[in-house]
Amino acid sequence: MVQHKTTLKCPWTHEEEIKKSRFIANAVRTDSPEEALEQVEQLSDGDASHNCWAYKIGDQYRFADDGEPGGTAGRPILAAIEGQGLDGVLVVVTRFFGGTKLGAGGLARAYGGTAAKCLRQAPKLEIKEKIVLNVGIPFSAIGVLYPILDELGAVKLSETYEQDGVSLRIELLKEKREAFETALSDATRGAAVIGEEPLP
């Protein structure tokens, strides 16, 4: 099942200069912790003073201060991601030190603020929750099933012919489940059997 979430449509970059230090935020969509760590490597600049980052994927998150004082970089970046209700997102903020120390509060505002502005500007993508249903229908109802699947944008994952009818696995937006069940029940005079697959 794909949960309803808002993520990034495309990578986005935002740069700021704060007391002569350059802060460059790179935000990207990421689908797994392994992918996020690979992206950290790609987005980090070896010539920079610090490459601090955070990601949030579902209920998994991680952040790193990369040499900045503890809690002044990674955590504010994560707070920027969570503050905008985003999921499946990694932000790397690269700092080129300009010679002026910012202090703990100044660092947290610089890292968190640069990440937040980057994410606010980035185009978003809404991913709606989907479910997988098991559908059993008599052979006589096959003709009415396919138009309903098409109309509601359902995707057929598999189809099995059995002695007393056809079994299908379909993927459907959760918000369309009720309409699907009603349409199929009406079309088959209640002969269809529909069950949701349990979460893995």
C-alpha cells in the first residue's frame, strides 16, 4: 500500500550568504535510506567546510552535523522537512565558511532556514494512498468488470481463472474503493466478492 504523502516533484537548490558563509541547500526525493545515503555522497562538496544533511522517509529519519556543533545543523534541517509535511525527502546543506562564527543559535537558523526556503520553493508532488483488492466474480460478470476498472483508473495486477469464476488482484486509489465496490456490486447483482489485501 502506498501511503498518502507529499514529496518533491524534482530536485531543487537554494543558496544564501549569511555573514560571509555560503549555505547551499540541495533537496531531492528519496525512496529508501540506502538511496538517501548514496545521494548524500553525490550532493556533498569535498571542498566545502561542512556538508550537513537530514532525510525523512515514512517513519524513518536520520541527520548528521558533519563537524558542526551537535544539534546545530542536521536536526534543524530535519525540522524544516517535517515542518512542511514532506516525506521521502533528503536535504543536504553545504557550507563554505566565510570566517565569521555564527554561534549555535545562528548556525541552527542558517541551516534550518536555508533548508526551509529551499523546500518552500521546490515543486511538490502529492502521492495518494493506494490499496490492493482481491476480487472474485462469476464468469458471466467479466464483461461488466473491465469498464468499471477503466472508469475508476484501477490497475489489474493478476488474473486467475478458477472453476466457478475469475479471481483478480487490482490496485486502486483508496478514495475510490467505495465507488468501485458499489459499481461492481450493482453490476453483478451482489455476486462479486471483494477483499483488501493485508499490509505486508
